[in-house]
Amino acid sequence: MATIKLLFVMLLSLITGLFADKKEVKTNTENIKPTASVYDYKMKALMGNEDISLSKYKGKKIVLLNVASACGYTPQYADWQKFHEQYGDKVVVLGFPANNFGSQESGSNSEIATFCQKNYGVTFQMFSKIDVTGENQHPLYRWLSTKSLNGWNDKAPSWNFCKYVVDENGKLTHFFASKIKPTDDEFKKAVGI
């Protein structure tokens, strides 16, 4: 019964996501000075309760993904793991579980970690579950989606697996909607591969 419920939720998610999410790409074409940097944020690791400063990733491009375990886009974990294995020395992939869309990430941090490892062999850095939209939006995602803070972008995640690209200097450069995969030409161009 639980399997049928999960399949139903994933199918509903995929259908809802198809209508809610175009293959949107937003690029920094403005020249407004940001008031903060991605390096100003510390995030809790998914396991171990360790605080990780995003300044750890200076000098590399960063892709930030809001992820969920019961979404029609969840199979993208495999795409991002493969990308991480191939390009992780140049482009860092960071996963942020969120339960903001269709209650598709209802598990605990431990359950999320087990799911990601068991089903997709995820080794890229995952962080504790946060809100990426709404009243309790995490300050990192507020920075990513507030033009006055990041310098140009006002696009918040519209569904699970939206992507933000940050350059080697900590500046936000691109936003990609859920449908974009790491193999898509516009994404590869954005990260220089």
C-alpha cells in the first residue's frame, strides 16, 4: 500500500510539475552589485550536525539544488551524482532537501540520507532539510531569490530540483527550472563544460 501511495504521489508530482514548470533559464544580465555573497552562509550537513561554511567552495563553481525524495524529478539524483563524479573537481553540487512542494520530502534527515545513498549512491554534499520558499524560507534561499541581495535574480524555486549556479567568486550567475538536467546544453554552457 505504501508503494502504491508513493507511486501515486510521484505521478501526481510529475504531472503537476509539468504544468507548473517550464524549461526556464534565467541568466545574470544586470550589473547590480550584490549586498551579500554565497560565502556568507553556513549550512548544517545532512548527517553529523556539522556546520559547513560555503566559503569552503571558493574558487569553484557551485550548483545548488532543492531536492525531494518523492517527486517526479527525483530520478535526477542519478544525473547529478554522475555529474558530480565527472566534474566535481571543477563544479560542486550541493543538495538542499525541502518539503515545500507537494509534501514530497517528509522524511527526517536520516531517512533522506538513507534514501539518497540506497537508491542513487549520492556522494555529493547534502544539507539538512530547509524551507526554500514561503514564510520560513532559509536565508540562503532568500539570498538566491532576492534581487536586492544577490544583484539580479528574483526567481525562487517553482518546484523541486531547481538549480542555481554560482561562479568561482561567489556570485550568482544562473537560475534553471526543474526540467533542466546537467546534460542540457544551456546548463553545460553556464558551468563551462
